[in-house]
Amino acid sequence: MRRILGAAMLAAALLLGGGAALAQGSPATTVPVPMTDHQIETVLRARGYSEIEGLRREGEVFRIDRAKRYGEEVTDLTVDAASGQVHNETMSEAQARAMLRERGFTEVTEVRREGDLIIARGRRGADPVEVRIDPSTGAVTRQQQAVN
């Protein structure tokens, strides 16, 4: 009876997260959990992708045959299944212009590459602004009032 009770208590402790205490100081390791197809689509849509076709999981990555990113067709995408990061992604100047318009910028008059960045000028409301975009992620890394 004691053995059964002891085994039941041990199982309950492990199920409730007590396993770390039983490891006696060994470092906890975390294994990234892969995203689902739906989660990958959600991440891609948030990054400007649409019309996603041929989404399938292959081991640690998802492959996409074709999609559009801010209106421009892209093919053969590879996406990390755990992080949702698109491999070898780079944003074109046309995609940057479309992204800014989608985010409420108007009169986007200048979009150019400068080193590892895309620099764009436009208006946000009534204010002229200059924006710096990381083309590998599409993230706006800096926005400041433009000097005419």
C-alpha cells in the first residue's frame, strides 16, 4: 500500500511540475515547440504575406510554394517551425513602399537602399517623416521627422 501511495505521489509531483526539484540542480532544458500551420500563416500575414499557397511542414521548417508580400509575388519560402522566422527574407523597395502605405503613411515620395537599410520619406498625418526599415525583417527601426 505504501509503495502504491508513494508512486502516486511521485507521479502527481512530476505532473504538477515538481520534476525540477527531483532533478537536484540539473539545468532545465527547453525544447522549442513547433508552430502549427495556422500559427505560421498568422505570423506570415502579420509580416505582410497574403495568398499563401503550398504550405507544408518538412521537419524543422515549413515550406511555402508561393505567396505575395505587400503585393509582390515571392516563391519557395522556408520558415523556421519554432520561431516563424522566414529564412533569407529580404524586402524590396516596392514592398517597403506598400507596407508604409498600408500602415497609414501617405505621399511616400522616396524609397532607397542605403547599406543594410531601406530609407523612405513620406508623411504620417500632416508631418513629413523619414523611416528606416530593416529589409531582412520588415521592421521599422527608426522614424523621425524629416528635414526638408
